[in-house]
Amino acid sequence: MTVPASVRQAFTMIEVVVAIMVIAMAFVPMLNLFKFGSQGTVNNVNEVTATNYASDLVNFVREIQHYKLEEAVKDKIELKTDAEIKDFFANKLKLNPPPAVEEPFERSIELKRYDGKVKKGGGILGAIGAWIGEAIAAYEKRQAISSYLFSVTVSFPRPTKAGRDKVRLFSMVVE
């Protein structure tokens, strides 16, 4: 005995499975949207945190008195870990070291000394210098000033693929 179509009220198992598959396929793009959106948010948070770590160390170095840097940095130094940075500040500069960064961040700093040199006038400046010889003589007697260019690099792991992203800030210390 067959049941007439007007009396049948339930779905078959195949119809239910097909409906679930169609609904699941409709939600896959939304799942990817949330997945990639959260990865971008994590990356933005890491970039901001790394920039803050780098700017803290930049500000810390800019506050160092120039004569202490002259004693500690003769040419160029690279400090690749927080332990090296801590040792440099505590032992060479005799200052309290900056706080270490948290995992998974890694910080390094490079300091390079540039000696100021007195340039002698040439070309048009030389012609003007003939007119104002006393001003040129005073300029040449001026003491050369050294300056320091430094870069702070903070790296952190990428959320989507292997490798590390970096944030690098540059600044100068001038007497």
C-alpha cells in the first residue's frame, strides 16, 4: 500500500543531508571571512606592539648623555638580543637597562658613530669667503661634533605563514 503525496509530511534522509550540505556550502565564505579577519587583527596588534617596543628603546637611547655614548661606542656596535642590550646599558654605559621585550618579540639595536668634519668653502662659497674671510676663518675653527645614527629592530612571527615580520625605527643622537 502506497501513501498518497498529500498525506506524506516528513523529509527523507537524503533530502535532509542535501539541505545540510547546501547550508554548509553557504557558510564557508563567512567562515573564511572571520578566519582571515582575525589573522589581520592579530598582525595589526603585533605591529603596534613591536612599534611601541622599538619607540621605547629609541626614546631610551636618545636620553643617554652624549659623552657616555662617546666612551662606549667608538665606531659601530650591534646588539642582537635583549641580554646584549641589557649588558651594554648596565656595564658600558652604567645605566639602568631598558625592560626586556615579551615573547614572541625579539629586539636588536645597531649604533654607528659619525664624526663631524669641518668643510672648507669651495665654488661660490669660496668666492663669498674671499669677501668675508673672517667669517670663514671662524667657521673653520669650529669644533667638529660627532653624532650617532641608530636603528632599533623588533621582529615577531607572522600569523599566516612561516617567517618573521620586522618593525625598524631610525633616529640620531647629536650633542
